[in-house]
Amino acid sequence: MTEKILQNDPYPLGAHIEGGGIRFSFVSRTASCGILLYDRRTGRLCRKIPFKEEERIGHVYCRTVTDIDPDTVSYLFYEEDRIVPDERARLFSHRTAYGRERGTQDLKAGFAAGEFAWEGDRFPRLPYNKVIAYCMHVRGFTKHPSSGVKHRGTFAGIGEKIPYLKEIGITTIELQPAYEFTELPLKGEEKLPHMAHPGTLEQSVRQTLNYWGYKKGYYYVPKAAYAASEDPAAEFKGLVRELHKNGMELVMQFYFPEEVKWNEMLEILRFWVLEYHVDGFHLMGGNLPAEMLAADDILADTKIWYYRFETEQIYGKNRQPMYPHMAEYNDSWYYDMRRFLKGDSGMLGSVLYHMRHIPEKAGSIHYITNYYGFTLADLVAYDHKHNEANGEDNRDGNDYNCSWNCGEEGQTRRQGVRQLRLKQIKNALCFLLLSQSTPLIFMGDEFGNSQKGNNNPYCQDNAVTWLNWGDMKKNSRILDFWKMLAAFRKSHPILRPSRELRLTDYIACGYPDLSYHGQNAWCPQTEDPFRYAGIMLCGKYARDGEVSDDSFLYIAANMHWEGRGIALPRLPRGMRWEKAFTTEAGERAGNRAAEGEDELHRFAPPRSVTVYISSEL
């Protein structure tokens, strides 16, 4: 071993302007490596600078070059005879159109100039009980000509849709991978596997477009092909700034394969909070250090979503966080609610648990659809996946969808089937927005978007995955129902408590915060054959600073194919039950009792959700 003198600080890795020069830090396990400098205007190689042995500490080579102008050069690294793009680049000087094949030379890195005008930007830091989240693909959200935006398929296009998102009650958008990634393999690069589901990789049988982006990426820069302008960083920051001005948040998905080191993950997340002001991250990949990342002091009020968390490792047993920023994000709600929706037996107990469950010291994101699996419209129109267009003989994608086509596969003209599908969609939206944890909807489900039965469109950059905004008018009944539900949830804080309701009368008001009922009041029937229940929430327990008391609410959920009689508890003196809304077609809201019913006994139509609300006599 020889003595070594550390001449430069190697962190942060990559290339950074410092003082009168540029400091290059590169990780390599080879002795022959260095820097390639190119003329930014012509793209021609102008200098090759090898790293020296004395410039290495561990596996990191570091050198400061002082005689170059960062505005006129771009760079790559090399290892022996292989050219290597900078995985930690903050800017790529060459912008390639989406879906065009790229080579390593197209990934020359450059240096950003100037400061962004944040205009006093502030993080909204919304608590989970005030969040309605919306998962979207940047390109697919506005790429279709019907979107009506000027900058289709871009960050700017999302910004143009902020008024729409506010109108439908969205507070937080979740972006599928929006950092730089190669949607096609680099020329000469071995093909990487595509991702069919978070944490599960499948080997593709042919070279296809990676539309979703679940692969190792260039994590420090927004995806240039998702920008309308020549400055993707400024465009992305502009979107975040406009969302914040409207009291809205942006959460980014980050997929980390096993090769990404844990300390690098932390640096990446910190960078996006400090540089791009993002509000949170959905961590994707197996065996990630979720607790370590969530415990970081800089990320202490940044939303962190992952499959599960051991909150006691962070807070201990007795400490309650001021701002619970972690949230579970997994498929347990997704599958059980789908099975209940289609009428499977033995689901009622799980459904009632899922509708009230909020983890201790954390949040929970629940959803009935997501980017993988069927859209909501397809969930009620297909029994089987139809992924033939993916070119894998329908072998890809999940076979277990918990779906039901309501009597006919795919498109149909049968009015009975179409009406049942509409009711099932409304039922699903009720479960989504009447559950007490944090709801998330996938883009377009609020107006019946269909992918024609494709439950794994990872390679479809076309009308399969682009939202057809013309469906808003065609499916206006779905959109109107969603907007009504979102407004109803917002106006009734008892539906969105900050902690899990206890099913007890702990304020001695004569009613528990949450109670269950069946054919007789206070007597729930959750055994195997039962598919219906009454859920009462007592508004006197609504304590979130908005209102001192909320109404009593009663949710009658019947997923049986036959109608059922239900019993409503007696309200305090001077109050009565009124129907607020129902998913059953043709039934009006506001009436006290229909023929054959009385004040405390009502009829729950087959496969329906009906909500009653207390009112004064």
C-alpha cells in the first residue's frame, strides 16, 4: 500500500461548477478512465482528460478542471474503450424526441445556467385526511388531440389542466417516472426487462418501447421528452410552482433496482426536494430502506409512500409525529374491494376493516385501480385481460384481476348490461371516497376511460394509454357523480378523520364514532354469506378545526344481486334520516321513506350504495 493524499472533495458525485473550474467526480473500478469534453455547439470531441491514480479515493476519481467554459462544453466519461454517460448529470445538452432511438453520444451532459424564479414558493404540506390523489402518466395525460392543451404530453400540458384537476377535487398528483430514462435501449445496449408490476420484473420476448419507465434512470434530471420547451428543468419547476400556488402537491414515483445504493437513494430524494420543491415520493422496488429514508431530517415533512413501514423504528412506541409523512401504499385494499364489488362471499369483514383502517403514526393510500391492471371502466367490462397488442401472445400482465364483465365481454349495446356497469362504477367510486384513509384515482377513471381490456400497457404509446378527453361528454354521468362525491367528502370531515375511528363512545355523546348495522340496528351480520352492511358515522367526532360538529351519516352498501332490508339507528330527538344520494338509477335523494318503508327501515337495492344524512325535523 502507498500513501495517498486526498486533493479534492469527491462529493457530490458527477460534475459541478465550483469557483473558477468544474469538479468531475466519477465512480469506476477500472484504472483507465477519464473525462471526454465536447464542443457544445458542434458536438465534436475537443479534449480527453484521463484520471490519475493520485486522484482516486476508494472507487471515486476526482479532478477539478479550470481552463474550460461550462457554457461551451458538454461531457461524457470513459472506462477503457467504453463511453459512459454521467448517471448523476443535472442536464443533458441534446434533447431527443420521445420514442426516438438514442446512442450514448445523445447523452452528453451539460451545465445549467441561471436561477429559477420560485416567487416565494411554499410547500402545501397537506395532511393525509385532506388529500385526494391522482396518479398519471405525464405523456398519456394530455397527448391525445382531444386534451385541448397547447403543449400535449408534457409537464406544461399538466399545468394547463390544473383548473380541471381542482374542479374535480384533486389535491395531489402522483407522476409515473418523470426523471430521465431511455424508453428504447441505447444503441448497442443489451435490452433491459420491462416492468409489469411494482417490484416484479418480467423478461420481454422482443425489443419494445418502455412507456412506463420502470428501470434504472438518470435520477437527477426531469425527462427531456416530457418537456415542451428546450429547458426541461425550468418547465418542471414551473409546474411545481403553479401547483403550489393552487394549494396542490406533486409526488414522484422513483423506481430503484437493487443496483442503486441506499446512500444514493437518499441523495436523490434530497436533491428533488431542495432543487425542484417536490412534495413527496412513491418508492418502488424491492427491499428498499424505507425507514432510513423516511427518518432523514431533510425529508421529515416530505410525503414518503411505500408498501409498508415500521413506524416504531422511527418514532418509538410513545412518540407521535407532528406531521405524519409516511403512508402505506399496497394492494390489500385494491383486491378485497374489487372482490366485494363483484359480489364474492366472505369479504364483508375485510371490507369494513379496510374502509376504516388508518395506520398508527402514518397514512394509507387506497385505490381500486392504478396504472397496472384494468381501468375502472374495464374492471366492469372484462372478465379476462386482452393484451394481444403488446405482442406477447397475451402472456404478459396479471391474470388475477378480480373483475366482472356484468354479463358480456367488452363493448356491448345491451342496455341492461350498460346500466349495471354504470352502477358498478358508481359503487366503486363510493367505496373509494367514503373510506376513511386517503383515496387515489388513476387518470381518466373519473370519466370512464378504457384501455380496451389491456391490463399491462407498458409498451403502448398510443390511443390505448392516451386519455380521450372526448369521453368526458360521453360519460358525463360518471364525471358528475365523481365531482359530487369529492365535494361530499370535503364537506363532511367525519369521512376523513386524521386517526382511525375507535367504534366506541369516548366523548359520551350517546353514539360511537363508527358503528355497523344489518337487518336490525346495532346488529351487523358479517358472516360468510352476507354481502351488505350499514355503516354509521357520528359527526360529533369530527374534530379537525373546520366544523365543531358534522352530520350523522349512514352508508348502506349492498353488493348482493338481490335487494335487502336494512335498519337505521334512531337519531337524537328533533332529527330524521334523509337520503343524500344513491347509485341506484331512478331513485331520488331527499325523500324520507319510500312506499313500504318507514323512518328506520329502508330497502337497499341490489348491487347499490345509498347514503343517508341526518337533518332537522
